[in-house]
Amino acid sequence: MAGEEAWGMSESTPILEMRKINKHFPGVKALSDVDFRLFPGEVHAIMGQNGAGKSTLVKVLTGVYKQDSGEMLLEDRPIRPDSPLAAQKLGISTVYQEINLCPNLSVAENIFVGRQPLSLGRIDWGQLNRRAVEALKRLNVSVDVTQMLSSYSIAIQQMVAIVRVLDVSSRILILDEPTSSLDEAEVEQLFKVIRKLRDDGLAILFITHFLDQTYRISDRITILKNGEFVGEYRTETLPKLDLIARMLGKELSEFSFAMAGEDRKKESQKAGQDARSLLAVKDLGLRGAIAPFSLSLDEGDVLGLAGLLGSGRTEMARLIFGIDSANQGEILVKGRKTNIKAPRSAMLAGMGFCSEDRKSEGIFAELTVRENIVLALQGRKGTFRYIPKKKQLEIADELIKSLAIKTPGANNEAGQLSGGNQQKLMLARWLATNPIILILDEPTRGIDVGAKLEIMELILNLSRQGMGVIFISSEFEEVIRCSTRVAVLKDKVKIAELSGEQMSESNIMHTIAGGR
């Protein structure tokens, strides 16, 4: 069995065992004979690409779905929760990526909502607040529990969500992408809490897309692929490259993204020698949002924007695409001055923009894949130049095939796609408009390693076809691998532009720190 080096070890009795779990949906085998074990006093990460079965397995465990076959044992006793509440009563609680709290209530009220201590038929506020302080002390968190939750950072809100579920139950804690909205300092604060809970004997199931975080916090890793169990491993015995290979079922060398960084640097030195200018931005700025900046983009160019959270990368992209209106500067497209005051103007000039927020600014989950793909094209043509449904299907089917979007068909709902395939769908929407310039804001955020490599492969292919791409990523390595040049931002200011041999993670960090 894969991972038998971990399964064969002498262990304490697992608090949870899931054996041969199967779950089918119409036309989809979501889980096939999946095994999973969780021990007291450990952080156990589940890794796999989008569509690997991670979420389905957790939903079976928490009673959202009923398994078709297989068994679950909690402390050697069979369980079959039929709802999240039933799972919670068994001691299995989940803190989701999107925190389900009430920002208009106090910290204490959020911890004990629905379970407030009463005195003479009324809420005992003194006892409520004292109990909240004591509960937070368990995590070494000290805040004013009478203040509105909205007055605290996302990291503190995560702690409050954890305290709330622990107050109800303290056997198994499931953390679903808990760090996706946190900066590095907040991540470390959360990890201190997780380590303390682990040391107190709590069993923690940790789901994340961040490899580095997995290796920093987890004791054990279970890998799933295409709904099947690949293996269970001690974290310290599983090198990162081996983890990636097992998740993908293929070698990294199969992706041109994995080519040596030196090859990309050579491309950057060649870029611009014979290429025509697609975009020239001169002293563009918006008071209070981003300082005036200049940049250029040639055919086949991938300009990476690198910087820390809040450095101004997204503000720069929004200004170029006309989402926000600049109060100074100018934009030239193919050498012609272009008045871009709104996204429609940018689209007519040949630009496309993929927002970092798939949910609120990207995918329309209730619309079909076909409708999502033709949305931008129809918007550019206008209301009165309707694209016939037959033509829509032709466009959608071609892009589904060329981008390898995994969907049963063009007329299926977009909300049913995995995160990585939703990201491809956003790309397909803009590629349908045949843009000459494509702006991608965090296209790899929140998706698994395999989907990231596929997206980056697409970016490189588009640049080789002559498209100009502006690529934003929080991962410096991704920026360097994909880009021919890198613009570095800090505190809403473009502070440098790197190319050729200058392009390295070390140089980017030194530039941000003020070293170069």
C-alpha cells in the first residue's frame, strides 16, 4: 500500500478512522475506497489537487454528505452523522475559510451565541464576558471581549471562531483554509494557537493549498488524487518534490513552467528586440491609491508585479483597466493615446482583466460554463448584438478543450467546477475576446499545486503567441518563473524594475527591504 511506511508504524489508537469511504454523484466518482486516520495530539494535513476529494471527505465526516459505503469510527465506535450539528455533538467541529461570525456583535456574544448564560430569564452579561475571557486565555489571546468583533483583525476573528467551536466540543477540530486571508505575522500567531491545541491533545485536521505552511505545522500528511487514497506519510519523511509528484501523478519536468529560471532570464533578454509595443503607461496615478508610475509591455512580454500585501499591485492593475479612474498620466495602446475611463474602454482597446476575487468579481456560479465564457465578449459587442446560442457553444467548446477545463459540458453550472477550473473559466472568458493584453491578478491563489502549474503553463503559452501579460502573484518564485521582467512595489509606489540576471527572490526581497 502507498504510504505503508507510515501505516506500519507503532501508533497510539486513532481517535478517528475512515475506512473504504465511497461517495458518488451523478457522473462523478468523488471518493473511491478512501482511508483516513487522525490521532490525538497531531496536526494532520490532507493534500491534493482541486477535485481530489478533500472537501468531499470532510463533508462526509461532518454530516453534510452521507457516504455510499465504508465506515467511520470515533474512538473505535461506529458513527454516521447526518448533519453538521450531529457531527458537532460527537465532538467534530469545523472552522471554515470564510468565517461564519457576526461582526455586529461583541467578541463574547460571538463565542456564546445561542448559548448565552442566563440569570432570571435574562442574559448574564458579567458571566458571559468572564467566560469569554477565560476561553480566549486557553489560546493565549487577550482582547477586550466587549468590543465589536468587526473592530479586530481577521486573525483575531479566526481565534474567536476556534474558541467558539472548542467551547462546544474539544475532540476534533477541522481547519479549512484558515490562513488564506492572513498575512505572515497573523499566520504565525494562528500557528502558535494550533501548536498549543495540539500539545493539549486535540486532534486537528488541517486543509491548505500552501506547501510551506503544510510543512511548518503538520505532523502527518494524507494525499488524495482523483478521489482515491494515495498514501499517508509522516511530514518529515516526505520531501516537497515527492509530495508534488504524488499529488500530480506526474513529474514536474513535464511542465515547461518547471524549466530552469536561467532559461526564462534568457527569454527576458531577448524580449523587446523585435517585438512591437502593446502598452505604455506614463505617470499614471490616483491620489490616495497609488503613486504615479510608468511601465511598458511588448508583444510576448510577461510583466510580473511583485510586492507584499498592500503594496499597490492590485491598485495598479485596476487603474490600467479603468476600474478606478486615474487623476493623472496617460495610457498608450499600440502607440496610440487611449482614454480608458471604464472597463468597457479597456476591453475595446484589447485588454482583459481577471480579478483576484473569483466569487464576487469573477465567476457567476449560477450561470452555465457557456454563459460565463461569452459574458465579456457579449459585453463588448453590446446588448443589441446578441451572440447566437450555437455560436456561443462553438466558442465555449473550443475554449473548454484548449484550456482543459474539467466539466461535464458547456451547459453545466459554473459553480460546480473546482477552484482551479473556475480560474481557467475566467481565463477562457477573456480569451474569447481575443485580447492583446491580459491582466491576471493572483490567478493561482486558492488553488492546488497541479492547477497552479497548469495556469502558469497557459500564461507562458499565451506569451509565446505574442500576447502581453501583466501577472500579479504573492509568490515571488511564481513571478520569476513566469515573467520576462518584474516591477517591484512597496507602500503604493513602484520602486524598481528587474530583468535578466537581476530577477531573483533575493533581489526582490532586498529591493522591498531597501537593500538595493
